[in-house]
Amino acid sequence: MKTREFVLDNAVSPFVIIHTPKDLKGNCMKRIVGNTIFTVTFTKMNGDPRVMNCRLNVFKGTSGKSNHLKESDFLTAYDLDKKAFRAINVPGICSFKARGKEYQFIEDY
């Protein structure tokens, strides 16, 4: 994974570009986000765009059992607006904001 901040007209761009293979998007995002609140923009499986304010690693209200979703394809996150767990389509992730920066993916094949 390579990250790079672009400089435009002597000012730092508001986003960081991440070059990564598409199957490692989820791991990369989890490492950057950690246990903080973040906003993710992604395309749902049916093709609809979705913006979600959420948090990873929430265990309150769970049974402790793992879910049936394949981790390389979906991330389970707690949606702060709907107050429920939701699945993030990892291949459909376009960008996310965390820790005061916006990150965008460019897929390396």
C-alpha cells in the first residue's frame, strides 16, 4: 500500500490517495480508521450509492458470534445514524474520512 498527499498550487490537497489492490481495501481502511468514528462512501451491492457515519469494533448488543459475511468482501460497522449494524461492501468503497483526512482509493491490479 502506498499513500501520497497531492500538492496543488502550493497547498496540500484535502485528500490522500491510497494505491492498493482491491482485495486489500478493507484491511487498509481498518488499519487507518482503528477504533474511531469515520464516514465512508461506497456503492451498495444493488448499485445505489451510500454515505454512512459509522464505527468499527463495536461489540455492545452483539451475541459474540461471528457473522456469515466474507471479511474480504464486507466489513461490519455500527451505523451511528440508524443505530444498527450494517455491512460495508469493500469492493465498492470509493472514499472515507477519518482522523481529519479524506482518503480515496486507486486500485492497483
